Amino acid sequence: MFYLLCITLCFVAMFVVTAATTLASASLLPLVLARTGRRPAVAANLIFILRILPALLGLIVAAGLVLPAFLEFEPSATGEIPGVPLVLLAALGGLMLSVTLVRCWQILRTTFAMQRKWLQEAECLGLHQDRVPVYCVNQSSALMAVTGLFRPQIFVSRDVACVLNRSELDAALAHELSHVSTGDNLKQLLLKITRPPSWVPFLGRLDSAWANNSEIAADEGAIMRGSSALDLSSALIKVGRLSTHHESRVGLAASHLVDGCGSATQVRAARLRELLEGNSGLAGSDAGRGVYTPLIFSAVILLYLALLSSLPAIHELLEFLVR
């Protein structure tokens, strides 16, 4: 009964904290977009934090506070039995964790399988800048993607390589390298495995907003690397016209030049058009992109260390919940 009660309370804490902070984070999206203005890199960074922080806080509270408080202060011979509400909440927490782990396994398995398939027929085009290998594959689809979480690889279909001229291809590769430099594939994986239920549509706005801003930031990063907005825009149009039937990419941890749903592509096209017409300029995309993440996560760690001294109070709260 001791361990059953312990597991129940941990799952309850994880579910309640994650659910409550997820709802709060979604309500902050308009404020983030308003404050970041025309700085897509900063917006993408803050939106990612808003999306991933609830899951992180739920895990920290459950494993870092509730678990040690229970093990330290709860008598091993306890006869307390969790009530029906706690059991239901614990079941939701267990389901949430199970779905996250299954999604992670499925996405990694699908991504590695697709990489192996592409590599079997790939022709290496050599190392691009930043020492990221580029492969040309015999795919009929409009493939231009960077895969890999820690050892990135760029895959280009032969159709794409043929339709783009040299400057357009370099611009498209620079876009993918911008995703590499900001770790967007790892961020995609974390966002996909913690994706909220589809029947809560307003929570999905965070994912859409992150995708749009990260793609625009990658375009601006490519321009800051020396590519032109005209070459990027031309590459986007040409690759988009190659195929009207895109593969489903929900199960891949990869960044594509042209996304399957088209929403981020449309936003990028509009932004590139603004740059070409001179209606706006770059806002220093890379400046500040990585500033907020270490600051906020450092604050979370400091808060956790401060709360460690309150384990007796946390145990009293657990006793109240059980009673």
C-alpha cells in the first residue's frame, strides 16, 4: 500500500501541475507575440518555453518534490488508501506519461527508419558549411529536410537539386543550417511528444505559432549568413510546386523546407515578400534567441532548490489530499 500510494500521489501531482500550467501558458501567447513584435527568433524561443515548461514543471514537482517528501516522512507501514478522485487523477497522469513515452518511441523509430531508407540510395554531395553532410536521394517528392537530433544530416531529392540553381540551393541549405544551429529538431521532438489533445484547439495555437516563427527565423538566419531573400523566395516557390502531395511529417523529427500543411510556408512567403519589397528589415534574428531559455530554466532550478527545504510542508499537503 505504501508504494501504491506513493505512485498515485506522484501521478496526481504531475497531471495537476502540467494541466494547470498548460492552460496558463496558452493564455500568455498573445502577450508574447505582442511583446516580441517583428523578432521571430525571440518569439520562437519564448513560445517553446511556454509549451515545454508545463511538462517540465509537472515532472519536477512529481519526481523532485512529492516523491522525496513522501519517502522521507510517510511511515512505511501506512494503511492509508487513496480515494476515487485521486485514483482518477492518477490514472490521467499515468495515461499522459504513457502517451508521451509511446510518442517519443514512435517518432524516433520512424525518423531513424526514414534516415536509413534515404541513406541506402543517397549520394553524398560533400560537407556543407558547419560540417553538416548533404545527401542527394532519388525521391520523387519535394524533399529538402534536415534530420538528426545531435548529428544532423541534410537530405535533398534529385528533383529539388535539378530544379534549383546554385544560389537557390545554397539559400535553401542555409535555411536548414539555421534550424541546425538553434536545435529545432530536438525542440520539434519535445513539442510533438508533449502535444496537447486535439480536442482542445486553442492549446494547439502554441505549436502553430512556434512553427511559423521558427521558420521565419530560419529564413532570416539564412539571409544573415549571406543568402538573398529573392533566392529563398524562389526556392520556396519552386520546391512547393514540385509536388502537391506531401508526405505526412507529423511522425518525423525533421525540419523541412516546405512543410506538409502549408501554413508555415505561407507565412514565410509573406515575410519574404515584405523583405523583397523593402517594407521591413531584419530585426537581428539571432540576437537574443538563446538568452531567455537559460535564464528561465535557471530560475526554475533555483525555485526547486528553494522548495526542497519545504518538504515537510509538502508532506502535510499530501496527507490533506489523501484524507
